[in-house]
Amino acid sequence: MQIGNLKILNPLFLAPMAGITDHPFRILCREMGAGVVFTEFVSANGIIRENMKTLELMKFTDNERPIGIQLFGETPEIVGNSAKMVYDMLKPDIIDINYGCPVPKVTKKGAGSAALKDLCLMDDITQAVVEAVPEIPVTVKMRAGWDQDNLVSTEAGVRMEKIGVGAITLHPRTTKQQFSGMSNWSLIKELKEAVNIPVIGNGDVNSLEDYNKLLNETGCDGVMIGRAALGKPWIFNSLKTNTSADAVINPDLSQIINIAQRHFLMLTEYYNNSLSVNLSKKHFNYYFKGFNGASNWRKQFMNIKNTDEIFSLLNQMTKELIN
Ligand SMILES: Cc1cc2nc3c(=O)[nH]c(=O)nc-3n(C[C@H](O)[C@H](O)[C@H](O)COP(=O)(O)O)c2cc1C
């Protein structure tokens, strides 16, 4: 698969997820089969103001490549300028524009999926970004439209292609749906048939069966996985046809504890103590599911206050459950 001048060897994409797809999680997913990763959405206004917290969200290392940095904003000039700043500072492989966020704080200003209500604004924002970073491909990630009466993904996709984007990811739910109901994959098929650039299908892929079904039903060029990777970064390996013999595909509980421990260690290296504890708790809630006593272990992790306690609880888990 080719996105502009970028060759994608493995079209399995980790979805951008705010509060989840930070450097440690992206590294784990890359190691376990993801072909391309994205940062969470980053505010163009924050970049322009050189807000430190915003800039931190975009840091990555070379072993994450190919990586896309996702931007959101409502003012074409600002989003374009922020894309140029990001390119000059970090040289990511892709700049992605968020046209999918349904959160009112973002949409009430006209950013995220609100642009689907104003395709001329969407054109202008995209045009500004495409012109600002001619060196790398610009992609867009969008929802199907604002509500069921305004499904615009195909029309918007055709316009995006004309402006020069390298690929389109479609999560075919409306803004109004948020995460309810199911993704309407027929809209991915419709988009794929309407454009000549790659289409990345997204939404509700939780298994190899879903993955094959999405590819077969829509003809999409790549698949993006979000929630199914939470506490399960090895999902990407399980979707690949050419996984190596030692790849983690169906880890047993002892392997899962090891992966969670490694994730925790990466978080402690990357963040301060309290943030690494809070983020570990969030991820452990996903890792430790589906075995006898899992909810009790999760509760114990929830009550933890510092990294030492996490270490000892993980050790206790190994002793009690594995040996
Ligand atoms: C916690 C969370 C945070 C998300 N943050 C973003 C984001 O920053 N940018 C974005 O484009 N989509 C974001 N999404 C949407 C996902 O990228 C994806 O489109 C959606 O979850 C559907 O895919 P899935 O069914 O594989 O999860 C987020 C989703 C979740 C669950």
C-alpha cells in the first residue's frame, strides 16, 4: 500500500486514541504487529502557542516509524501553520487531520467531526495542511457525517482526494452516534468505490473474523484497530498472515502479566510517578480480564498509590497465579 510517497509494508493501523496511544503503548503495538501508529489528536492551537503539554504529546522515537501525528483545529491557517511546525520539529511520516472527534468541547468550535457539517471548511483546513507540508503525505480520519440524515463521507472523501490527501480513514458512525450501535461498513465500501487513494477501514474490528469480513465486504486497503488493542496489543500479530514463529498471538496469563509489567516499566520511564501509576491502572483494567479472580485483582490495582506497590502486586500475581 502506498500513501503518497510513503510505502506501507503492513497496512495494519493503530487508531489514534486520546489518553491511550502514547509512546509506550505505540511501541508495544509496533512490536506486536502494528504496521503504522498514530499519536492521539493534538490541538493545532496548542502547537502554535508552543504549549509544552501539547508538544509532549507528539514526541516519538524512530522505532515507532512509520508514525502519523494527528492534528485537530478549526482555523485553516492555524492548522496549516501547526502542521508546518510539527514537520520542521519532528519530521513525522504522516500528518493526519481529525474530522472524527464527537466531543462537544471540540465540535462546538467547529473542529473534529463538526467539519463534516461544513465541507467547505473541511476543504480549506485540508488544503492549508497539504500546502504546508509538501514533503510528507497528509491523511484524514473522519466519521460518516454529523447524523443519519447527513451522511457525507463519500462526498467528503471525493473532495479530499481532489485536494491531494494521501489516504482516508473512515470510522463509519455519525457524530450523534458517538460509540453506540455498529459501524456502517457499507459506507467504507461506497467510499472505496468513489476514490482512487487508499481507504483505511475502521470500526468494530475485534477479531480475525471481523478483520477478514471488513476486507471482503468493503475492499478497503488497510484496517485500523482501536479499542480491540486495549489490554491486547498483540491483536495485530493475530491479524497478520506472516507472523514470525516467536510472535505473541494468544498469550497465556503469565505472558500477559509480563507484557503488563513491561508496559508499566515503560510508563515509569516516560512519565513522573503519579502519572505512570494512574496510566498503569487504566491499562491493567484492560489487561487483567477473563480469568478466575480477575475483578478482584483489578480492584486491588485500583487502590494502589505508588509504583512500589504496583511492582509488588504484579509479583504477587505471578506467585499466586503462575507458580
Ligand atoms: C479512548 C478513545 C480515544 C479516542 N481518541 C481519538 C483521537 O484522539 N483521534 C481520533 O481520530 N479518534 C479517536 N478515537 C476513535 C478511534 O480512533 C476509532 O476511530 C474508534 O474507536 C473506532 O474504532 P474501534 O472500533 O477499532 O475502536 C478514540 C477512541 C477511544 C475509545
